[in-house]
Amino acid sequence: MNESTRNTGECCQGSSTQKPVEQAREQQECTCQPEEAPHWSDGSIDTPSGRILRVKTTLTPRDHLGTWMVHWGIRRMRYKITPGLYAVGSPTQQSPVFVTANYKMSFDRLRSQLWGRHAWILVLDTKGVNVWCSAGKGTFGSEELMRRIQAVRLEEIVSHRTLILPQLSATGVSAHIVRKGNGWRVVFGPVRSEDLPRYLDAGMKATPQMRCVRFTLANRLVLIPLECVEWFKYLVLASVVFLLLSGFGTGGYSLERIQDVGLRSVLMLLIAYLAGAAFSPALLPWIPGRAFSVKGAWIGLAAVVVLIAYGLPGPGVFDNWLEAGGWLLLVPAISSFLAMNFTGASTYTSLSGVRREMRVAVPSQITATAAGIVVWVVGRFM
Amino acid sequence: MFGLRYLEDVVTLELDASKCTGCGNCIEVCPHAVFEIFEKKARIVDRDACMECGACAMNCAPGALSVDSGVGCASAVITGAVRGTEPTCGCSEDADCC
């Protein structure tokens, strides 16, 4: 998923000259959490490697609120828990070990599926990023896994040597490298935590359906708020530019035109924004074309054509055909660009494919935007 | 209905059947059912479904699989182009831990 903050280096100034073990321990001890038990914990248990927190297996309204907030981009990059080992129920030396990311939503998804079970949860330091994204970057990787196993002294806590990882972490974790590295056996469980109970009850057997990612309407809809939040500042910026520009025209600068043409321009930008950031993701499988930029352009074009058709044989809601033509170029260009950026949030686009689509799409979007602005400005003086 | 299929004939996934031991790890980790086992070896059955996540190559001990893996994300490509690096989604490598 497209996330944007910068790397400001290691957590808690863990110097790179330290041995990995010490560094991992120090990171683990760094108390990002307050001293009192977090709200998702219901006690603690003593293990050979010290006292560890026991976690609840039912999510509370507070957890759901946190999930809702990150979907809107609120505190999204700080939605994390301290890496380390946690207990579910009353785990023993034989209990299974589940591995997850330290993004709180990943952790919540996992623990909420372990109701009535006794298990260990090993949380890796993925810098608060979800399983798939962090595995793609390698932070949820073989090295961090081996480091974390050592840091929590897992071999003193369980007698077996098997770890159950989410399937999507396979992009970062190499089972044979971990096996060779420290002898632990990595087993990839299902893609979705909701399949975990059936997977475990079937004796750790995944069905082909459990192995495949999906991208359902519901999956896409939850991503739309964040898309809208991330692009909103550009909408505001473009709106201000168009409001100021719309004052120009025959007979000098006019405030009335800002109220008329300007507000109409803001409405058109809003339509382009919603077409690219909301309607394209929602309607994805039903829009013609395979490239996301093409899908976005279609939605934007459809919206403007409807507005023109509304007033045929004239230019619709617009002053003249030049204004209509300007938006006919601008709206699809904008919505195409926004939809193209949704590739990062989708579950099935390849980098090679994105590169190919961008080779055509980006020059087209730039050309259409430039031409659209020129046509629109000329239309102001007609 | 156009479905959730991406561009055709772009994927860099390669399978060297001579190195394949038929362990089936690729089938287990692939999130898009790209592989199947045929006559005790893996084979690619749906190449265009591959999203180049790299999980198969990462978990292929004999090294029979190769793929130019990365995130299929336009923002990452743009960020990479601006910074002059490989595509990077710059996803929160931690702004303010602790």
C-alpha cells in the first residue's frame, strides 16, 4: 500500500556496531508502550525468559476504533505494538507459535482468531507496517525473524521448533534460509487470519482458497477513505488555483466569475478526485481496460460526458465548448492519475505491469492536463 | 465484467524446470495460484496472474525460480524516479518511534 513517511533510522538509536542480539534486546526493551498493561492485555505469565503479557482474544470497541482511525489515515504510522513474545490463554512448551508484524491491526487480526486456544505470538519489529508490505521491503524477513527468536529466547520457552507465519510474509521470509540459519521450521499458514481456526482444526492444512489473496468489493471499499484523505490536500491546492484563475476573463478580473466559474471548477475537480480515488477503486472489476490508468480515465470521461449531455445541444453546465473541452481533458487525466496510484493498494498488480502502464499513462496524463488547462484558459476569454 | 486481471505478457517470472525438485513450496506461498505440480515438477499455469511478489523465488531452495520482484505500485515508481532509486513505497520506516 502506498504509505508515506520517511526513514529516520533505527528505533531508539540502536547503533549498527552492536551485535544483532544486543540490538534486538535493546529494541525490545525500548518501552514504546506505557508502563501499565495495554488495554488489549488481560494479565501476564511467567516464562523461563521472564514475564510476558497475555493478550485478549476478543477485540474491544477501543480496538475497532483504532482500526477505523487508521483507515482514515489517523495515527496510521504510529499504530504499533512493542515487538516481542506474547501469550494467548495458558500456553505450554508444546503450544504453537504464531508470528506476526507489529502493526497493531495485524496483531489484532491474529489474536482475535485464537479464541479458546493456547498459543504464543511472536511479534517482529516491522516498524509498524503490515505483514505484506513489510515482507515486501524485507523488514518482515528471515533476519529479523531469527534475531527476534534469539532475543526472546524462544528455544527456552517451547520444546518444538515450528513457527506458523502468515502466508504473505513469504515475500520476505525464506523458510530454507531460516532452517539453515537456526534450525527453526517455518510453516506458512493461510493468507487471511480468519481462515486460521479452520486451518488449525484441519491439522495445519490450507485449502487452495486459503492460499489466494482476494480483492473483494469490501476489501476495496475500506481503502477508499485513505485514498481520499491522501489526495485531499492536492484537491484543495488545485481548487485554490482554479478559483483564482477563474476571475480572469473578458473585461478584466471579476469576483462574480469566481462565484460562478470558480465554484463550477471546484466541483469539476471534486468530481475528478472522487472518480479517481473513490469510484475507480470501488468499481474496479467492472470498468473497461486492465491498466488502472485506463480505468480511471474512463470513469472521469463518463462523468464529464454526462454533464455535457445534460445540456445538449449546448455545452451542458459549462459556459462554452472550450470550457467543456478543457474539463473533458482535465477530469479524465486527473482521475486516471489517481486510479493509477491505486495499483499500490491493490493485491494483484506487478511492478513490470505498473512500469509498462506508466510509460504510456504518465506522458498522456501530463499532455492532457497541459492541453486541458490551455483550452480552459482560452475559454475564459471567449 | 473485466475482472481483476492485470496486463498480459509483462511478468518477469522464470522457472528453470531442470533445477526444480518438485517440493511444492512455490504452490504453497503463491497468492495467485500461478503454479501446479505436473509430473513431479512445478510448472507455470497462469503466468499473467503473477504479481511479482517474489515469495516463490524466496522460498525455492534449489533456486529454480527467478522473478524481478518489487511492489506493483505507481507511487513507489514515482518516488523512486524522484529520488533516483529503485521503486520504493517509502512506507513508514518509522518517523517517531518511542
